[in-house]
Amino acid sequence: MVGKTEQTVTGLARARAIYQDRTRRINELKAGGRKVFGYLDAYPVLEMLTALDIIPYAILGDLDEPITRADTCLPTVVCPFLRSIMDLGLKGRYDFLDGIAMAHSCEVAEKVAHIWRIYLKPGYAHFIDTPHTTHASAIRQHRELLQEFKNTLESFAGKQITPERLKQAIALHNRQRDLVRQLYDLRKPDPPLISGAEMLQVEIAVMSLPVEEGNELLTEVINNVRERRDVPPLKPVRLLLWGSMIDDTALLDVIESAGANVVIDDTFVGTRAFFSKVELTDDPLDDLARRYLVGIQNPRTFRENPISDGRKDYMADLESRFGYLKEYIQEWNVNGVILQALRYCDIHAYEVPSLRDYLNRIGLPSTYLEHDYSKAAMEQLRTRVQAFIEVIG
């Protein structure tokens, strides 16, 4: 709970402080006896951790930290974000974690989950081999995998995740998703009431707190943003940012300082993590299996392809895969898209040609940026970003 002496600090300022020093609050909670589990990407089921009073804590990288240790266990020709988190783990940055929960978001992330367990020997480690399709059989398989996850968590904690506990946790996380969506809605006006960089700081802060505290922070930020006078300046270009993991404001700072407002995203620390809610039925485990497999939009998941006249219809396929982006584009009044991917991020890079075809089809300009995981790499993109914004503006 936020103390009374801190109430004069605005929600945005508090979020920025947590973003800049993620471990301060989590170490206070650990000192009070709370357990903290690290999780990677959007696929570990956070509700199960919350149901056992375990704090989910997002494992993120560090653009300012040179990668010097990860080469001992990962090749240099793989995702630099995953190399960064492995490097930080080997350097002791995540020694405070009581356990980890990771899932099969991509092939390299799968390897990192096992390497982390072997090299760092956490007190608890579980890997969810999340299916890559959304067929009914895949959903059933995912439910079985979540049952196994539940069993290992209960064994670790020494108590049961009852249906009541699980439903309460789902309600808390659904509330958080509602609040994040409200904050995204405040980016619809022109100019938006909160910048893309500020939004990322808030989301990372929320991913560094217990869900209850995260919800309190979000409520405060929403009230703060609605009443603020120092709104971001009006700019002629409103962008959607798509692609690989972005866990630092560096790229957003480059884009927004070049003359655009980033008003919506399709990234892991963003809409993919927060927009899809758990739709409750009589079986919360089945509901979680559906949300975390079907509800999350991500190139790593293969969905049903439409068939026309016995043959694959390319345009219908594009609409099936990217139609949700059209809704973002319309609701947030987007007039350009920046597609970005980390070097060696195949699941995103392979998607770019088809996505550009789709954007061309709906008449929206786009540009593609491939970059390494460093501040220097972000600055090298400035000229290309400026050129793209000038074309649109």
C-alpha cells in the first residue's frame, strides 16, 4: 500500500522512479517475507503465482550493460535481449528471485529457460512448453501443461490453489488489464495525454510490483494523466510501433523526439501483455489456457488459415493474421507504422514481408528497423526514423 507521505508524488513520477530502480520496492517486499518469482515474456500464467501470494516479476534486460558473460552459454548469433537477461542472471542481478517461470515463446527463449535452470539453480524452476497452434487439441494440451504447472507450484508453496483463490487472482489481473486499457484510451486524443515513453515506464513499473500495488499505481496514473496540463506536444504523425521486445524507452525517445507521437503498440511490454482478458467460465484452468494461448496476439502462434475455393487465399490470410491491427489503427487514428525487430529475432523478421503487404493493402505507410540491443544501436536509427516521419508529415 502506498504510504501517506508519498501521496504528493504524482503517479507518473512514481512509475518513473520504479522504472529507473525496479528492485527497490521488490526488496522491501522480500524483507517482509514475500516470495518473488521471475517470469519471461507474456506466456507464464501470472494468476497462478498471485493465487499463492507469490509476486510475479518480469525478467528484463539492460541496454546499458555490456554483455560479457552470456557468451559462455549462448551463441552470439541469437536474440540479444535474451543474451542480455542471461548475462544479467550470470552477474547476479536476479539472485533475489525465489524461483522462475518461463514458457516456450520462441526457440531461443526455450533454451534460455533450461540454461537458466542449469547455470543459476533457482529454488524453483518451471518451463511451460506452450503450444504453437490454436486448434482445440492444442488448447487441451495447454490446459494439461497448466495443470502440471499448478501441481509444481502447490508442491513448492505447500498449499493448494483452490478454484476460489484462482478466480480471485484472475479478477485482480483482469482489473489490471482494464486499467491499462483505460490508460491506452488516454492516448487516443490528439495530442495524446500520455507519451509512448511514459506509457512504457508505467507498464514496466506495473510488471515490477504485486498486482494489487500495480493496480493502485495505475489508478493513480490514470487520475494524474486526466488532470495533467503538461501533455505531450501536438505532432502531425501518430504511429503504431510493432515488433520485438522493447523494455527501455530509448527507441521511443528517438521516435518521439523526431516529430511523432507513438500512440499504440503491438509489443510484449504493451498490448500483447495487457489487452487480452481471461473470460471466466466454470473451469478457470481452461479459461487461462485459452487466454494465454489464443488471446495473446503474437507471430509465434500459428492460427487457422482461411481457405477459398480449395486454395489458400493470401489476402484472407493476411486479414486473419493482422486484422486486429486495423482496429488499433482506426481507434488510435494512426497514420504510420514502425515495424522493428531485434537482430536474429526470426519470428518477427519473417513476419515483416506479409505485414507490409497488409499495411500496403489498407493504405498505411510503414518502415522496418532491425537493431541490436544497445543504446548506441537506437541512436543509429534516428536518421531513418526522421526520414520516415518527414514522408508522412
